[in-house]
Amino acid sequence: MTEISDPFRIDGPAIVSFSGGRTSGYMLWRILQAHDGTLPEGVAVCFANTGREMPATLDFVRDCAAQWSVPIRWLEYRWEPGRHSYAEVSHNSASRDGEPFEQLLAARSALPNPVQRACTAELKIRTMKRLVQAEFHWEHWTNIVGLRADEAGRVFRATRDTKDRWTVICPLHTAGVVHDDVMQFWKLQPFDLRLAGPWEGNCDGCFLKSRGAVTRMLEDHPARMAWWRRMEAMPRGGPGVNRLFRSDRESYAQLTAIVARQGRLPFNVFEPEPGCTEWACTD
């Protein structure tokens, strides 16, 4: 009889990509359980903070580390003269007003958009890569990503062959874990991610969120959302340079005015939206 291997038994060198959401938190717990509560040698857990995450997300990352006695490396993007870099921070010192994101935008002539998501690539994926290259010096490694069995499209895009120095694997998908399994797990835990709803997940005003989710954020957190208006208002590059995060709907300033006039747009919690399909921005 062929023994079925445990997809949560991880061999290094590997990075566990922790987005700060419930799904990746559950994945981390399963990995720890598969290794008797301790990360195996050559495996590191990384959380890349953009500075636009909600305070509850930062608290959740801190709580997972404390409750499970697991080290989580907190990383942030940095722009140094002429090159991209990174810094290691903590819950106390982590940026909370978009500083890493704003440094990236200052180094670029155009804003990211749904087609060219430089924010995910630089603030998260390549920031983790910079840690690996600077500290671990691995030639090749595995990225462990929290994508579930009910996210087959995202799994396909994340795991397809690339020329990168890492291979992506999704143990939750392999194990058949779906959204309901994750939520049931967290109902039984002594702590949880204290977001008001899915519209608060990932970057607070992310341009990949649906129009309804963005207007919900504008109504609930107007001070936080001012950052997104300010980024679109800044002069960038010459003629033809993208000055909006999205060209297929209103600017953040226009959406702010709409909410001021008529309140929040109709919003269904289960409203389909494109979401950030890159592996580093999962829930």
C-alpha cells in the first residue's frame, strides 16, 4: 500500500508566505502541526507589510506568532538611491501610513494598475526574495502559499512554470481545504482576525477591490482612504503616464464625492471582484 504524504510536511529551503489573513494563518498552523509545533530547519515565515494593511491585520500577525510560538519575519520595501531594497521591522515599528508603498510610487513614473501590479511584485514577492538573497543565499527555494482547493484558477496561475528562482506550492489546495474549513477552524480558536468584513482585507483601499468594497471603505474609514486620493493627485511623469490606479472606473476623488452625496453604494459581501490574484495577496 502506498503511503499518502502529508502536504503540510515542508522541506527546506522554503518561505511560508503569510499574507496576514485567516487562510494563510490556518496554513501556517497546519504546517506547525505537521512538524510537532516547530518550523523545520531551513523554513522561514515572512509577512510583507505595505503600510496600507488595517491595524487588525498587523495585530493578527503578531498574535499568530505569540499564540503558536513561531517566529514571523516582518519585511518592508525600501527604496535606496538607485535600487530596490528591504528592511526588517516588527509589530511596533511597522509602517502604518503607506510609507513602503509611497516609496515605491516615488521611484516609478506611473501608478500600478490591474494589468501591471508592480505593488504586489515589489512590495511583497521581490521583497521576500531580497531577504532570501541577502541572508539565506539559497540558489532555489519553495514558496509555500495559502491558496485553497476552491481557488483553482489562482492556484494554476501561481504554480505555473516560471523563470523565477522559486517553486510555488499550495498545500491547502492539495489537502482539499476550502473556505468553510478555514472559517470553522477560526471559530474554535481563542483569537481571530478582527476585521469588520472582507472589504477591509489586504491593502485598505486596494484598486483591485470592487467598487462597492471601495465605497464601503470610504464611508467607514475616510481618513485612511485619503492616502489613495493623494497618490492619484500627485504629478507623475510626462504625457500618457498613468495617473490613476484604474482607468475603467471613477478616481478615488470622484468616488469620495459620490459617497459624500449619496452614501455607500449597494454592497454585497459576496459580490464578485477580481481581487489580487498574485499569490502574495491572499486572504
